[in-house]
Amino acid sequence: MLMVFHHLDKRIAEDVAFAESRIRGETIAAEDVMHDVGAISVMSSDSQAMGRIGEVVSRTWRTADKMKRQRGHLPVPAGNEELGVPHASIYDRADNFRIRRYIAKYTINPAIAHGVSHVVGSIEVGKLADLVLWTPQDFGVRPSVVIKGGMPVYAQIGDANASIPTVQPILNRPMFGTLPGAVRNTSLAFVSQASLDEDFGAIARTYKITKQLEPVRKCRFIGKKDLKLNCALPKVTVDPETYEVHLNGELCTCEPASELPLTQKHLLF
């Protein structure tokens, strides 16, 4: 992928050397562990290459599964009582803290980082009702219903030509919430507060925006401590020769996965 994306030629030694310098097994292995300990707070994607936006959620849970298999149970760190995380043994055995840590990576923490957590990012009174419903066996890979601003936008629906709704292939298909008239009422366009202070409607008139306008907040006053369940600040060092990563003096690495969950068998039909 890297060779193709950067128009490189595997027959040219310099191109191969460039590709090898971009992909380092040591730092890739360390990234998984840093996610697991909460040193990396957000799970995101590249725009076109190294990450695919449609796989952010499934790859988050694949990482969590891989870390559970290789590193075992994730203990609840001290100092999380104020976040509603108890130290009860039954809670610990269920490994719910790891689940909450990984959910936060693609929901509330990106919202906090972008200054939009006052309206999206979590299920709370006063926020936009963006919900994803799953059947347990397909959690993280194939949603049953996607609700945007309180309206269904995608759902698992059978063949539209059938007489009943359960005829295969059952696929995620657009619902009423995807229509233009609905989008303007269920979506937000985020802008700066300064752009709204002088004339609240100027941006909407100039750019013909029909979505609701909402200013971003507190982007300049947040830090790692503000990111939920992922606020670890270990000392990170990278060896410039071997690329080995150490957290607080300990080697940070893990084995590559031999198998992954949430893959082909969930997407056959």
C-alpha cells in the first residue's frame, strides 16, 4: 500500500529503503500497548492510506481483543473513582474497565479533543441523540440501526423487492434520516465562536448552510488529564537505532496477531 500510494518502485533500492523507514515493527507493536495502558487517548484514521475511517470501530475492538489475549486482565488504576469506576472484584473480573477505556477512544475523547463534547460524544441529556444499536454477535462490526439526531439513518434491511423485510441479502441501507430535509435538522456544522458573535446568521447566508451551527469550545484549554479513562502520561523514549520504545524505562512491545475477531464471517451476508 505504501509503495503504491507514494508512487514508489520496488525495483529501485532507494524507494524500498524509504518504505522500510516509514514502517517500523517496533513502534507499531508499541502503539497497541500504549493504547491499552491509556497513553494514547484517541483511536482515529488516516484520510486515505494507513487507516480507513469505516473500520475505526472494528479495529478498536480488534486491538482490545489482542491486548486482552496477550496482556491479560486490565486492572482498574487508582484514581478513577470519580469517573464511576469501582474497584469491586466482580467488576474487575468482567474487564469492563478495558471496555470503557476503548469505547472512550472513539466517542467522548475525540469530541473533547475537537471541542465538541458539549453536544456530541456521549449519551447525555442535552446532546444530539446519535446512537448505534448492535446485535451482540455483530457488535463492533455490523450495526443493526444507526440513529442520527433521533432519526434512523441506516438499518439492516432485506431486499427491497421482497414481500417481507427479512429476505436476504440483509444489508445496511439508507433510511428516512438520510434525506436532505432530515439532515438539516439532525446534523451540526461546527464553527468558531468568533464567527457567530458578530452576526449569527452571516455564515449560514454566505455559504447557504442549512444545518444547525454550533461553536467549538475549550479547544485551547484542554490537556491529557481531560481525556476520559485514557489520561496516562508515561515517560516515552524511542531508541534512534533500533526504534525500540520504552515506557517508564520498560520495553513496550507485543507479538503480532495470528488471528483477529470481527472479520470475514461477520460480512458474508
